Amino acid sequence: MIWEIPKTEKERTRFYQDKLPELLESRVTAVFAVSDFYALEFMRFIQGKNIKTPKDIQIIGFDDNMASRESHPSLTTIHQEASLRAETAIKCLEAMRDGAECET
């Protein structure tokens, strides 16, 4: 299942609360978040519901930022090279500006 997460913290908290029964009924064993920020926020939410991570559900983030290492338990996360992503984006923008194809 794929969830589109709301933009504001208040909306996300309500969203998590509404989706929790569905999550538990479907016996999901892992959640992959698009960033460590969202992963950590969701981890705090489910821990507040006495759901244990990673025993009951595993949460994986994407960024490998410092907060992922300082959380308890530490967050499993995928490292990304921000400078490489920025360099690739700039090359693509320049190519598009010049009417060329973007090669990644």
C-alpha cells in the first residue's frame, strides 16, 4: 500500500491516527518513508501507541541524516549523496535550457 502523506504536522497526525487500524489489520511489517523526517515522525507516533520498533514494525527512512542515528532505536535509513543529486539536477536543468535531452 502507498500512502500520500499530508503536508502539515496536524494533518499528518490525524492521518496516522485514521490509518493505524488499516495498518494493523493488514499486518504490515515494514514502512518505507521518503525521508528520515517522515520516518522519525511516524516512528514517534507508533511508539506513542505502544507499538515497538523494530520488533512489531520496521521503519526505513531515506536521507541518512544525523537524527536517524540519534533516535531510539536508531532509524534504518538509506544514504543519499545530496551533492551528486544537486549536480545531476543542475546538469539536467542546463540541458533542458539548451533544448537537449537530460541524461542521468
